[in-house]
Amino acid sequence: MILPRLDRYLMREALLGMLAVSAVLWLVMMANVGMQLVGSIVQGSLPAPILLALLWANSVKLLMFILPIGGFLGLLFALGRLYRDHEIPVLLACGASPWRLQHPITLIVLFWSLLIGGLSLHVWPAAQSARDNLLQQAMSASVFDRLPVGRFLVADKGRVTVYAARVSDDGMTLEDVFVHTRLTDAEGVERAARARFVEDAEGYRQLVLEDGQRYDGVIGQGDWRVLRYAEHRIDLGLEKRDPQTASRKHSAMPLQALLQDTTPQAHAELAKRVAQPLSAFLLGLLALPLARAAPRQGRYARLGAGVLIYVVYFNLITLASKAIEDERIPMLLGMLAPHGLMLALVLVLYWRQGAFVRVQRKDAPPQVDTPTVVTSHAA
């Protein structure tokens, strides 16, 4: 099937705008995420080998949220340029209705929404599960494997700080170890000649200090207690990795398992996933009437209104998902209410621009040949 030239032209302009804006937003967000991950690796809280895997998982998550707003803004830019260059006004003046112009835009938006739906319903859960497994494995792995000798390691959400000056020749024992422990109402500082990491029967990782001293007290007060010990164990808050933990999270559950789950949390997660392709489709339909600008208005005259509508729409989706999770509203109502309001706004804008007004063409009256009168003058 060969599309008309007008459809191909509008589809090309729309797709280029959507891809350009989405790519810019994705690169900016990925740069920010990459800097955060590299900072975590430098600080020692994450191992370097999982950097690429985490970047891939986060890229899928960012795509799922960027593609709807990127496609919407890209359409606004592309259609705004067509209005500014008087291409769409000329098409409308030549008899093309807003619905005629919306036909190729709808095809592109439908393809865009199906892509987002595949990411949201199938690809993202698998990526989320892999990401959670990697993070859990990194956090519960042997601290010794990722402890940078000569740097500080912060464990258990800042409760324990460990510093090792060097490692033994066998590579299994840390030497000249400093540990700072933050308690509820006191501070603990200790220094040991040696330290090693062990795992108890329940799977908890512990730091075993040997031949050391511990100082307990409150900073600024002189009543410190000094303890000498041959061995002291400190729990670093790192549990043994459980591969089933990540798969139990609703955000990482496959679609089939999520549909079989009847908990409010599963319903809220399903509403979030379905909202991604639906929002992309409705925002795409909104772009054409919203991009219409007066002759003296600039190319980006409606950009602020578009961003405001997206923010309100996104917040409504979030509030509806939260209400479903709290069992304040039924799942079906929370899933459809925000999108119903957006669809009503789209129809109102089309109605205001005359999309539902049927133009009746009247045939021109028949032309009557007028006889030519020739007047002759006598010589």
C-alpha cells in the first residue's frame, strides 16, 4: 500500500521531530545516570564490572518515561514549524480538514505507542529484574572483593565506616584496620591489627576484627570507654543474595504473573504500565490542535502549554496509581479516569478548531451563454 505524498511528508516530519527530541532527552538523562553510577563505583559502593549492565537497565527505564514526552514535544516542534511556514494553513485553505491531517500523525503515534507498550509491558520488567539482581549481588557480595585498600568503605547506610591500610600477602586478611561505628546515642572507634570477612549460617556478612581496641563514647564528653579484645565481630548489614527477592517485586514481575496477582500493589503496577502507551497515544493526538498558532506567534508559542498539560496529566496518573494501591478507588476507575480526561481535552480542542463541522460544497450555478450583439453603422 502506497501512502499519498501528503501523508508521507507529514509522517516524515513528525517522526524526525519525535526522534530528535527523544534522543536529546535520553542522552542528557543517561549522562546524569552514568555520572551517578561512576561516582558510586569510585566511592566503592558498587563494583565496576556491573557498570554496563546497570547502564543498560537504566536506559530501558529512561526510554519508557522519555518516549511519551519526547514524542509529544517532538510533534509540537514539527507541527509548529509547519504552522510557522504556513504549510498547514495552506493545506486547510485548500480543503484539507484537521482529521485529514491527523491521519498520518495518528499512524506515527500508533507505532510510537506500540513501541512504548512493548517496553513497558515486557522489556522493562525483565530489565528491572536483572537490575535488582545485580544490585543485590553487588551489595551482598563479599565486601573484601570490593573493598579498595587505602580508601574508606561506608556500609549499612552510613552506620559503619571501614578503612584498611594494606592487605596481607595471601590476599585474605586486611591489616591495620580502622573502623568507625555510629550508634544511636554514641560513637564507636576501633583499631585492629587484622581483619577478615566471614559469613554466618544465616547468610549475613560480618567483619571479624582481631587484636584491637575499641573506644565508645560521645564526642565532646570525656567519659569514653576503652575495650581491648582478641576478636570482635561487626555486622555490616549485608545479607546473602536471594535470587528470588528481585522477582517478587511488582515492578519486576512479568505481565502474566502481574495479571494473576490480585493484590492492590499489583493492580497499581499494572495501571502504571498501561498508562505509558496510552499517554503517548493521547498526547500524540493532542499535538496537532495544540500546535496551531496565530500568524504572528512564534514557533514555540504552545510549548509552555504543552509542558503544563503533560505535568498535570502525569501527576493525575501517579495519583490514580497511588489511590489504587491504597484501595481508595477501583482499579478500572483509576486506570481509565486520567486518560478519559485527556481524551475529553483532545476532543474539545478539535471541536474548537472546527474538526466536527461538516463542510457542504455547493455546485456553481450553470453559466448561460450571452448572445453577442453586433451593431453595424451605415456608411
